[in-house]
Amino acid sequence: MNRDPIPKSYSGATTPVCLTVTSLSILLVNDFFGYSQYVKPVTKTLASLGFLYLGVNYGLVNSDQGYYVFIGE
């Protein structure tokens, strides 16, 4: 019996959502405690990349409206 290493119920949204949630969590903790000023630009960039990765993963750029939303982000 041949088994698939990736289950068929695998959602492609797992990676970008985890990236965004982790980045925002680090950002909030850093803002609350005021650890470093350099954390904010890095975490905001990673959170935005998570949103963009999610859009590309679900084919947002395949439609005209989705393309303009993608470029506007």
C-alpha cells in the first residue's frame, strides 16, 4: 500500500498564518516590554510577507481585482 506523505486534508494556509501570528506576537511582546527598536520593522515585514504569501498561495494574483489588491498591499 502506497501512503502519501502529505495528508489530503493539508491546508496550504498553515505556513503563512503561522508566520503572521508568530510575527505579530513577537511585535506585541516587544512593544509591551520595549526590548529593542529594531524588532518592529523586522516583525512587521514578516507579517506582511505572510499575508502576501497567503494571497499567492490561494491564487489571488490570477484575477484582475486580486492582482490590484496584491499590488496595493
